[in-house]
Amino acid sequence: MTSAAVIDHTQRDPWEVATEQFDTAADKLHLDPNMRGILRECQRELTVHFPVRMHDGAVKVFTGYRVQHNTSRGPGKGGIRYHPSASLGEVKALAMWMTWKCAVVGIPYGGAKGAVICDPKTMTLQQLETLTRRYTTEIAILIGPERDIPAPDLGTNAQTMAWIMDTYSMHAGHTVPAVVTGKPLSIGGSEGRNEATARGAVYTIIEASKHLGLDLEGARVVVQGFGNAGSFSAKLMAELGAVIVGLSDTQGGIHNAKGLDPNKVDAYKRETGSVVGLPGSERVTNNELLELDCDILIPAAIENQIGEHNAPKITAKLVAEAANGPTSPEADRILYDKGVFMIPDILCNAGGVTVSYFEWVQDLQNLFWREATINARLKEVMVRSFNDVLQMSLKHKVHMRTAAYMVAVARVAEATLTRGIYP
Ligand code: GLU
């Protein structure tokens, strides 16, 4: 399961943020108003309410969603989130971000996302399995290997994907591995998928540091969130010689200016349930963590973490968004004016969906690749995409998020235009 920071509902609605980011890029691209109208909405929004029998015999009704933002470039693709504060607006934003993410790295998918409002941390494995199987059945009208392919996100993992794959396969009457990605290796998962989001983020950080003339050896790094993206990002950055000066999870943050060993932090979290309390570390709040003195900040938790209130206090020279939507548009402007270099989410964390694509291709071909091949192909995609976005940013003198959107929106608009409007 992935950890998350605290959601602050006084902050901006993710769908409003997503559409504002889109509008900024659409203006710069002088996008045709008709095209703008199409791309600004989600194509399909499914809400489901379904009963699950809990172990005390009571029946609890859960609410879930699956949204497809745009499928012009290929089937819908995107994770499923289990979180107590999931909402339709959040899922729509995450689905739209998936469309741009797949386009910016040039993989043949549209954008989709799903969620169930629940707190997986308080549920038993048995309840999670029952909930997952029923939710899968409810969204079966949308998903399929050629239609819409879910993957893990906050609160879900490879086991969740195994249950989805099994449920879908039971209905089909035969095994359909390509209906989800992020599966366990034993049932058609891919080597390298677990670390892919972090590995992809680190490839973009390496490219950015070359551009900025920043030495990663000894660079001070803060990572917010110690779930899948955060924990592997910390480990990979430490392997490159960076010093991890701050880390956090839902329980709080820890700091040590001389450096924290992410492998030790991981072992400590497995033992105690949190990074907080690690011997030799000082406790910090989530806000203090983001403002720690550092060179590189990696938000790897959830949306709405860097806003107007704390952006002026960020000391990092480079922000690499391993999470989706951590920075508000106001904060983007403040950071840009301060000269902070931003690797935006739709580029920075696209390594996850890129290796999902490799997994899907392997499943469809029944031919599996070695980890070295996966990582080399991932690197090629991330380096190329980073440079596409950097060139766009330099050419149009816009910040990296707007540049990433411009690359992505232009590709999706071209696909939509070429296909034409049906009927
Ligand atoms: N949930 C991940 C993301 O936000 C991965 C999606 C996927 O692999 O389809 O990018």
C-alpha cells in the first residue's frame, strides 16, 4: 500500500486545477475552440454504489468511480485509488492527467482513472478482496485489454490487480492478463514495474541536473511520502550519491542534515508502521519537511501539497513531482519566479505507466523481457520525453509544466482531429 500526506480540503479542487493547467497550454497553443471544448471534458464518468458484506454480517454500501477522459490515442489507461477522501472531481482530474501523461511520453493510450471511497488501512485482506471483486464487476462495462486497463495507485497494489485480473477472467471464462498492469510476476506482471515510477522520476532528475549543472553526488534531497514512488525514489537517489535529508509518511516527517539511509528507514517502517521515530532522526511536521533546506524536493504523496502558502518558503532548486498534482497553479508561478526548476508530474512520474505499457505489450505477445531490457527502454522514453519538454519550454519561454502540457495537448489534439468527429 502507498502512504499519503494529509489532504487539506481548504486547498484547491483537483479538477479545477487540471482544467486551469489545460487552459494555460491551450492558450499558448492557440488551440481551436471546438477542440478545446472536446479536450476540456471527460468522455465517460461512471459512478457505482455497491454492497459489500462485512465480517460482522452487516452490509456496507461503497461508492466507486471509473472515468475515461479521452481515448483518441488508444485505450484508457490509469490506476485505481482506494482512499477515504476520493471523489469524482479528483478522479476526473487524475484521468485527465493520465491522458497528458501517456501523450507526453508517446505511449498509445488515452487517460482513465478509478477510485473507491474506503480506508484500506482499516480493512482486512478478506474485505479488500470482496470489495475489489465487486467493484471490478461494477466497472466491467468499461474495462478490458482493448478498452481500459487499470493499474495500482494510492492504497492499491499488485495483489489488488491480481484480484481484478481474476474476477475479469472468471467472467470471460478464460485468463486475460492484459486487463490490468502492475500485476504480480507470477501471473503476467513485468520485471521492474514496482520501481518504475521512481526509476523514471530519477531518469528525469538526472537529465534536469545535467541541464542545471547540479551535481547529484552530495545533493541534499527531501522526499515527501514513503510509499511506492517515495521509498524507491529515496533509495535510487541515495544510490546516486545524493544525501536524503528528509522523509515522511502519513504519520509525519523525519530529518537529519547528515543524511538518512532509506534502506534503514524502510526496515524501520516495516517493523513499526511508520518512518517517524527512527533513531538518529529529528521529527518534523509535513509543512516543515517541504521547507527543509535542500537541493531537490520530491513530492511523492498526493495532490495539493505545495500552494501559495508554502511555495515562497521552498528552498529546493529542483522540484521533481513523483506524485500526481502536488503543486497548485499559483505555486507554479511563485516557484518559476524564484527560479526553481520543475519536473511536472505528467512527465516526472510517467515511468510507472510506461512500464505498465511494457507489461501490457508483453502480456499481449506472451513474450517476457528481462529487467535490463525494461530499464533501458524506460530510460530511452524518459530521456527523450524530458528533452522534448525542455525544448518546448526553451522555445516558447514557458515553465516546464506548461511545456509538458503543450507537447501532450498538441499530440492528443492531432489524434482527435485526424480521427474526426463521429458520426
Ligand atoms: N497510477 C499510476 C499513475 O498515476 C500508474 C498508472 C498506470 O500504470 O496505468 O501514473
